[in-house]
Amino acid sequence: MERNTSSKGKKAEDIAVRYLKSKGYKILDRNYRRRFGEIDVIAVRKKILVFIEVKYRKDTKWGYPFEAVDSDKIRKMELTANAYISNHTLRVKGYRFDVISIIGDESITHMRDVYR
């Protein structure tokens, strides 16, 4: 991956989106921002709305990528997700929060329903 942090993040998100599409997810939005936070990817699968945080690390020297998703980040995701739901007419059965953890170029771990 590139050295620049934002280009690393975009490349990691691109990898995550390809992965999600291959698993049957429909991508609704990327980098959805509000004053209190951002959600990297918003998708839907089987009528479940999924808010996804994508984390990347070159290796595990400083821990696993998902370990960077703390309670503060989850709180911000929840506020941002509520704004998204309020501003969009959606026909879904429910929603959940996922984390996609990427190590190196394409080692992907998809953690589903990390917070409810």
C-alpha cells in the first residue's frame, strides 16, 4: 500500500468494498460524514442496513486493526448512523455495526454486529 495515510485508507476501503460486493452486499454510501463522525461504508444485505468501519495496518506489530475501534469511535458511529437513518427512506428490517480489519495488502477479517 502507499505511504500516504489517506491513500492507504482509500485503498483499504476499496478492498473492503470489493470484498463486501463479493459477499452480496449492496454499497449505499462511502465516507458518510456528519459533524460528530464518519462511517467508512454503508451497505445493505438481506434487508439489514450495515454501518462499516474499515481499519488497516501494514502488520500486527502495533496490534490488530480492529483494536483501534474503541467505545468513543462506536459512539460516533452510532450518532452518525442515526443521522443517516433519519435522512434516508429505507426499507430495511434492522441495522448493525461491522468492522472490517485489513492487514497487509489483502488479509481481511469481517467482524459482524460488533455493537448493538
